[in-house]
Amino acid sequence: LPFVIPCPATSSELDAVLALGGGGAEAVREALHRVLAGAHIKLREENRPKLARLAVLLLRKLQALAAASPPRLGETAPLAAALRSIAAQAPLEVAQACIDRLLAARAQWLRLRRDAAAGGDGGEDRDGGSEEGSEGCGG
């Protein structure tokens, strides 16, 4: 693994970080640790919104893993650990990201329910969100 790993700003960049070192749980944990070490708020206060963006990406990835068929829950531990680390630095930002993801999931569930009642399939976006922005961490 590279010693310094730039913080991902998009889901595709997060996937690239997660694939480093073969994508095993320990490699993922170490890669995310290196990302967070370089983007720590104590290094630069400007990292706060950047870490909040990473928290959203991690939440979306966790949602996708849980929604997979079959669920890929075995891959969630390093992501949850990184999210906890971000929450320790930026608790309000992570709490808001969680609330936003819950509201998006609720809206998706209501759409699916409405479409099912109307006879449609309604299965367009499983996680209820889209990738927005491109703000990254670190730097």
C-alpha cells in the first residue's frame, strides 16, 4: 500500500481505495486508516467538510453492501471502523450524514411501496441517492 493515500471524493475513488492491497479486510482497514491519518482535522480544520463527504461515501457503500443480494455484510467492518473514526472527529457532520441517508432510504421505501400499490416495479435506485459533489479529503 502507498504510505499516503489521497482521500476519495467520489464513490469510484472510494472503490479504488478499497481495492488497494487486493481488497482484503486488513488491507481495506489499513488503506482507510492511511486516508484518515492524512485528512485528520487536527492537521487542517479545512478537512472537516472533506471528512463529512467521506462519511457520506462510506454510508452509501455500507448501504450498498447491505442491499446486495445476498448481503455482503462481511465487508462492512473496516468501513464501519473508518466511519466511527470520522465521527470522533466530526460528530455533527456524521450525524447529519446518517440522518440524510435515513431520510433518503425512507423516501425510496415509500416510492417502492407506492409503485407496488400502483402495479409498477419502482426499482431504479436501491440506496435512494445519487453521487453528488466531488469534494475530497486531505490536502
